[in-house]
Amino acid sequence: MTAEDPTVPLSEPVETAHETPAETAGETPQESAGNDAAQAPSASEPTDARHGLTIGYVPGVMPGKWFGRWRERRMRPVLRDELVPAAGWREALDGGSVTACFVRLGWSPADPSLESLRTTHHAVPLYDELRVAVLSTDDVLGVLDTLTVAQLTEESTPQPHADIDDAAMAVELAAAGVGPVVLPMSVARLHARKDVTTRELTDAPTVPVALVWPKGLDDDTEDAVQRFVGVVRGRKETSGREEAGRAASSSEQREKKAAEQPTAKERVEPVAAASSTPKKPAAKAQSGGWAKAGASTKPGLRRKPGRKVKNGRNKKRR
């Protein structure tokens, strides 16, 4: 029913149609929907993690140096990195959106322990992270270089246990003077501001960081993950495992080159054609009027080195 219809009361508001971006660009809504469907990945298509090596990491973890080593060595498959939420790394691994992930264990109450995680996943502990208190620059506790948990609770009212994914809001509240917040050191550095400062909590438990990937991967993917673990652990490029990985990664290139090279029959045919053509006799070199020193013009005749003599055949007999 349109606005011109006389049955519509004039007192009721009439909705006006707005132009869509597809109409303003000269496309119909059906064509725009078709283009969006063509660009959007299909749910039935496999994820990128199944085609290559996709490494995820939770906020605060900085694996850039290991990603850089993999790419500098031009290792295969091509590595992709992806930031995943701290609360969703388990779903990302089980769903296949990432092949392996750098995770932080023991921070959230829902995080599994290392022992229970190893029943379904592979886990390699990497390092332990310190806990710090994020304070306002006007907080009296900022005069101390380090803090204990008792000092923090006696002199102020800390915020409740912070969620890593909402750490930016918690830091903003600390800057506003609501109260300090306890975070892993890397997360506090990620959300650093000019109006806050951090102090290490010397007696707080550390937070372990590990590299986790699911069990039951195919052989090629498992081999790629193992080689990435070697890079993380500091394995050199000249190690035997790395040499084997480079040999496996270059097998496709060797097969491609072998397919482009001519076969044995194709190589023999040009050689047979060349051998059937008659060879021209080599032209005899004509000697000039002068011969180099040491060259004999007559049998038994020898010259001293460093002298040039007239060829004996060109001498006129007197």
C-alpha cells in the first residue's frame, strides 16, 4: 500500500523508501545480493587452516619473531597468523579456523589445566607471564617500584578479576580512578596509556603461555606444525629436520621442472638428425710470412725463444 492510496489516513506516518547503495550505483538489489554471495566464502568450503598453516594467538601474546623466522626461511606451507579472542581459542582450534594457537592458561576460571588439556590436544609450554597492577598516575601506590597483593588490597580497592577481551575498558576505569586492575604484563603493555602506570606484583602467581594444537591432524599438517614448533624452540635453519622440511617443500617444484623438460625420445631425435648431416672438411690454416719463435720451419730446426724469423718457405734463394 503506497502513500497515494486514499484508504491511508493522513494522520498516520507513511514510511518513505530510501535508496540502497546498489540502486544508487545502477545495480538492482538482486544483482547486488548475487555479487555479495559470490564474494562471501561458502560455509561448505574448507577453511584456510586446512589448506596451509594458520597460527592463532590470543591478545597480548607477541609471536611476531617466530612468524618472521618462518617467512625469512621461506618455509612451506605459507604461514598465516590470526588474532583470536581469549575466550574463543578452544572453539577456533576445534572448529579448524586455526591449525595451532598461542594461548594463555590459568587466567580465566574456564581455562583447562595443562594436564587436562593434553588429553585432547598437544601443548608445548613456552614461558610464564608476570602479573602487574595497572594504576592511575595519581594513585599513591605509584611511589613504590613493586607491590605485593597485600599492599594492593590494603591501600586500594582493586577491580574484580578482569576479562582479557575487556581489558581495554578495565584500564580505562583504572585511569579514571575507579581502582587498579590486575592483568598479565603483556596485556597491560597492549593497552598502555599515558594516564596509567604498572607495578609488578611480586607474590602473585605467574600465567603460563603455551602453543596448543589438536590431536589427529593429517600427516602433512602435523609435520608443518612440528617444524613450526622447532622454530619456536630455536631450532637452527641448518638442522636435519629443517633440511627435510625444505626438501619436502621443494618436491613440487622438482616435479614441475621434470614435467617441463623434454623426454629421452625428444632428446635423442635432434642428436640423430645432427649426426646424419655430412660434416664439412676443416679448412687448412695458412701460415703467414712470420712464424713465432720456437716454431720449426724445417725438420730438426729449432729457434731461440723471443725471436721472430722469416718463414723459410718465403726466403728467396740467392
